[in-house]
Amino acid sequence: MAVYGIFYDRIGDPTLGEETFADEVLDGDFKSAFPVGVEFDPSVKAAFASDGGLIQQDAQYQGLPVDMSGLPKRVRLGGAHKFPLPDLLKATGHFLVSEKLRDAIEVLEPDVHQFQPVELIWQDGSPVATYFWFNVCNRRDAMDREHTTYSFNDRIKIWNLASNGKFVVNTSQSNGAHVWVDSRLTNRTIFVSESFKDAMTAAGITGIGYSEYQTV
């Protein structure tokens, strides 16, 4: 089974130019959107999870439920043109998903992940649609220790991204998840299963790019 990292694929109408999906967050912030139920060390703003991995007191994707109450409620889309929106967008480093994409994810993993509504508006203030901030709530230690060639920091249990190497995903370690964040990575890549990719293709979901990883 294949495994992929996903990204916001910035492909729209090529006549509109690269500025079309620029955005401006109009309220709220991500300062308090860190994992809930975790006792962080105030000096380093971090904690160790029960899986031995590091948890940061920040809003990066960490595969854990977060406090979404303070997230922005409105985002203004940039560009001089109104255009059809893809199902996946990105603002302030966080994914926004359409209702169609949210529902497709819920079919695969019902009641697992977090979705917080946000209103999208055009530059002139007219409404576009309701999308959802998407937070992944599966956390897995899925990189194969034997075949991954990056060095591993045994003290804090993370892969050293400053080293040279390749990642190899052990599909048995992803434990049946369709969408997850690796507990030993600090770059917060969102990983998805082959079944996820197939389901999104079948549903006609737009805006998702896929980077395939080697698996064992």
C-alpha cells in the first residue's frame, strides 16, 4: 500500500495568475491552538507524550486534539478575480477544507479529526463559502527504523531533518490510519493512505497534491 504526504496544490485557472489564492486572516489567531490536556514545561514550552515523542506548545500539526476556540472566523481571499475554489486551501500555514472534503474525510475516519468553520469572503466583502480549519487527530510513529536513512535523536526521540537521508514508511506502524501526523517528525507533514487518495479521487476532490513515500 502506498503512503503520501499531502500539500495544497495551487492549481487554478492559469489566466488568473499566482495571486488568486492569497489570503488575509481578519480575526482570531492560532496562539492558543495547541494540544489540550497536556502539562507543558513552562521553561521550554514542550512536553513528552505517552508515546515518548515530543509535543510542542504551539499550533503546528502534531496529531492531537487542540483548542480551536480562538481560531480565525473570517478569511478574505486575495486577487482581483472571483474564481472557483478548490476543496483544499491553506492560510497561515494551516489547511482549510470544503464541506465536501470534510464529509469525504469523515466517511473514512468518522469522529476522529477536528473541523472548525470559517467564513471566506472576497476582496469586496461579499461571501464566498464556509470552509473548515482542519486539525488531524491521528498520531503515529510510522517511519521504519531499519530502512529510513535519516539519523535519529534517541534523547528526544525525533528524526534529525538536518541530516541527509530518505524516509521509508512502515505501513504496519501507521496502524490502519488514513490521515496522520508522524510523532517523530518536526516538519508536521500530514500523511495519508492509498485508500484516502483513492477516495478523494473518486469524490472529485480538488486542490490536494500528493508526494509519494517509499513503504515497507
